[in-house]
Amino acid sequence: MSEQEESKALTKLKECSWLGTYQSQYVYVITRFLNWSKKKDYDELIELPLVEISELIQKYVMALIQINGDSYIKNNLEALHLFYSQNGIEFDYDQMTKLIPWDNRILGIPYTDSEIRKMYSIVDSPKIDVISVHRNRALFLFVASSGCPFSDIEHLQIQDLISIQDTYAVEANIHVNRTSSKTPKYTTFITPQARTMLDKYFKTREGLDDHSSVFDQSLNAIQIFYNRLTRKADINRTIFGGKYRMKIDQGFRKRFYNLVETNLDKESIQIMKPKEFSDVQIKLSRPQLEKLYEKYQRIVPHLTI
């Protein structure tokens, strides 16, 4: 039996109900941390006093910062946070994230307007059937204008869309990086342009109800679609330290967050910007949605392609 199979600490990590296909990635991060720490095995990592664990993680974060400005520091922290939480240990995650240089807190770098337009211009190339054309265009505009990560979009249902004036409010759930049984929500919007294309896509599908998937696409299918787009558009996703500096959806998300943080007030930002380890379940009334949409409209011209 291998060391990983014998490790009680690693077994606890793998028992996380939502980990699924992310399991190998999280185990890889923990293994890399173990090798760096010079500890004998995974179980020793959780047997240390909390003070020593915190100091060890702090030193690890500082070491990662020195590796070409590694923008995956937060991913490492999230994996460590889950590993220790599953084993009944809580270090100060928020304090650790403050060690990360500001440019790396929201991972990656934003796509430029020209890159967004270039990707959209080839979104249905090569030529495909009408349903796929409408879906691909709607999906692209949805991602570009909502700030939703792919992992949340995969789970969206029709009932999560609320018609507001000429657009949809999106009540999304966070589905990744969960260390709590609660499912936090956040509210965002899509542009009128995105709604128009989404409605066209809905008309090509039969038998839709409130529980139907918005895009009827798996996370893997969405990622393949965007991988093709970034390659065809020749988007520079520069590699640092053996890893991509920019994950595909984070280029869209950082562009969206930059606009939100520049143009909206703090209260609105807290509602629209998902926080992975928050347990907040925000449910807005219609008047609140209307008011929030008025603020979102300030960035609609920047998000319209």
C-alpha cells in the first residue's frame, strides 16, 4: 500500500463531498507542500501545533511569491485550507491571503477589449449547426459580462435567471473550493446583448423548465470550447514557473472585477463578487435587484462587444 493510501490525513481530504474531479489537483498541491516542508508524511503535517502550521504555511506562501510572481498562490492556499479543514484544523486563511501581492489576489491578468472582440469574432468558426452557434455566442457573452467562473455556470438553471428590464439577473451558487456545508450565493447580471443571444438560444431548445440547465454543458465541455477559442485567437497566456499565469475564465473575471471595483460602491461589490469561503446566502428582493442593476448599467458599455 502506498504512502498516500495509508495517510489518514489525505484520506480525510478525499472524503470532501464536492472535490470530485479536482481531487488529483488538490493532492498534487498538498504533495508539493509536503515535499517543500521536509516533513516525513501527510499525517505529520496535521500533527504539528497550530502555531507551527501557520508559520509553515506563511513561509511557503513567501517562497511561492519568489517563484516568478506565481499567480497560483491562492490556489495553493485554498488546497491547504481544505486539507487542514477536513482534518479539523483551521488556520487564518484570510490573514494568509493578505501576504499575496495585490496583482495576484484575483488570479491572472485581464483580457483586453481587442482580445475579447477577436475571440467573439471566431466563436462559431468552423461553421456548426444553428443550435451550437446560438449556444456558443450566448455562452461567450454570458461569461464576458457576468464575472461567473465556468464551474458555477455549469450548474446554472433557468430558475437562477431573473428577468430585469432588458436583461437577466443571475443568482449563482459557488460550487468550487468549498469547506462548508452551506452553499453561498452571489448576484450578478449579463448585458442586454448577452440576454438577446441567450433568448435566441433558448428558442432552439425544447422542453425547457425552471430546472433545465442554462447551457446544458459540462465543465469539461466549456473548458474545451474556450481552449479552442484562445488558441485560434492566439491569446498570450504566458507560462511562469511551469504553470499558466492566466486560467482561461480568470481573464474574463479579472476584466469584469476591475470594472466593478472601479465603477461600483463597496456594498454592490460585496454582492456581485463571489468569495470562495464565504457562507453568505444573499437573496435580493426585486426592488433591490432593480437598484443594483442601475449600478451595473454603468459598466454595460464596457462589457458590450
